[in-house]
Amino acid sequence: RGENSAFWLSRVEGLFPVDSGASIVPQSWFLAARARYDSDPVYWDEVAAKQAWRHGLDIGDGGDDNAIASWRGPVLYAVECEPTRGDRLDTARAATLGRKRLEKNPGWCAVDQVGVGAGTLTMLLEQGLQAFGINWGHGAEEKDEFLNEKAESFWALREAFRTEDVAIAPLGQYEDMVMEDLSGTWYEETSAGKVRIEDKGKTRKRLGRSPNAGDATTLGFGHTPMIEFSSSGKK
């Protein structure tokens, strides 16, 4: 992480980022969630231990990284990315990434099944693992408020940060990346007044990369057969 990281600058140097009002998760909210965990890790670990693991696996395509994020209850515990190589084995590599995480922390894994992700999902299911596919282009449950399932998922994550109901454990080398991906992903409003997530091309241009770590974090947070934890964050 180092002395140039946003976490170091905010906690040690007292320098905080200037937030964008369009960010799905402003950087100050992310840093507050990190500070919440560090202020009382025993509390957050006890809350998390009562819940199942939830993993989100975002499949890289066209040179993007594969990324996986792991939540337990209200705590984000781990994020990992691996470069793709542009060959036919990338799908299997993504499946291996998901399998290893599920074997280490058994639970559910939500997989981005659009495009090459469908093959990764099939491989995980063939191995008897608890995985299920997500297509963010599908319609939202709250159709009057959100353009699609993607907007609804990101908004659920945003609200959890806003209400201080989540905490972030140390993420090592990926910590700043996740923060930048989430703050660099912006939302918009359609002419019909629905929330949508901006075209990914805009996000890529802003970040200089695809926000795969942020997407995996959102997949893992919002997609499970049942999310059991409630608004129990320590304020």
C-alpha cells in the first residue's frame, strides 16, 4: 500500500480526497468504511462470522483482468485480480480463481455470465460448486427507479456505504484499486428519471483501465440467494 496510498494519506497525513457527486461510492465513504473496520476489527469479525461467504467473480475480456471479491456479512475481506492472456484458457483460469476462493472460504459465488463468463460459470457448476450467473442487463426489480439490474446492484452497494452498514478489512495491494474503481464508476439519470450506470467506456477512459475489481466487489455484495445481515453496522 505504501505512503502514497489514499488510506495512508487520509489516516496518517490527514489528507482526504475531493469527492465527485456522481461517484457510485465516493472515496471518503470508502475510507470511512476502512476506518470502521480498523477501529474495532473484533466487532466486525464477530458480525461477519455469523454469515456465509459471498464471492463476486468478474470475468476479464479483451485484455481486462479477471477479478474476485469476497464478502462475509457486512465485511469486504479480500479482492484479487489476475491478468488475462487473450487465449482460450482464460475462461478456465477464471474458473480456477473462483474455485480456489470457494475452497478456501466456502459459500456462494456470483459470476458475470455475459460473454466468456458463461463458460467459467459452467466449469464451476460442473465441479459441484455453488455458483450462479448474473446478467446485469436484465431488468431491475424496482423498475420505476433503476434502468436495469446493474444500476440496482450498484445502488444497493452505495446505500450500504452511505448508511455505514459495511466495513472493509485491509485489502493489501488491491485496496486503492477497489476504491478508485468504485469512485470512478459514475451514475446518471435517464430522461425517465431512472438511475443507470454510465457506459463502461466512460469509466475506462476516466480510470485508464476497466473497473473489474469494483465490479467484482459489487457482484459479491449484492447477489446471493439470501443476504441475512441487516443494518447492524457500528456507528
